[in-house]
Amino acid sequence: MEKVRLHRLLVDTARDIGIEIVEDRLNRRGGTCRLDGKTYVIYDVNASLAERNQLLVKAICSMDLENLYLPPRVRDIIMQAEK
């Protein structure tokens, strides 16, 4: 249940800061990319929540977060990921 709540929080945060999320049948690990100035997170619909969460954290870390509000839990996760 905790991974589900964390995933929802990361998805909401990513969308709030302008990251597009694409779920599709990829048959491979997803990733992050930038296209036409937008950041995308793409992952397989069958990917585990842990994999999805890792991709979301990576994408959030790639953004300029200086003047953005992040929920405290997300900010803690981002700070740990950047170490």
C-alpha cells in the first residue's frame, strides 16, 4: 500500500511541474526523455511500482526545482537520490 501512495504522490508532483507521463506496452524498461522542450516519463504498463517510482524520481531530479514547491516527502526522496 505504501508504494501505491508514493507512486500517486510522485505522479501528481511530476504532472504539477510539467512532466508528461506515458504508459504503454513497451516490452522493455522505460525511461525519461525531452522532446520539443517537454520532459516525458515513459514506462511499460506492466512495470513494477518500484520501477515506475524510480523513473519518476529520475525525471523530477532532472527538472529545475529551485523555485518549485515539492511536497516534503518528495523533496526528501529527491535529496536522497541526488546524493
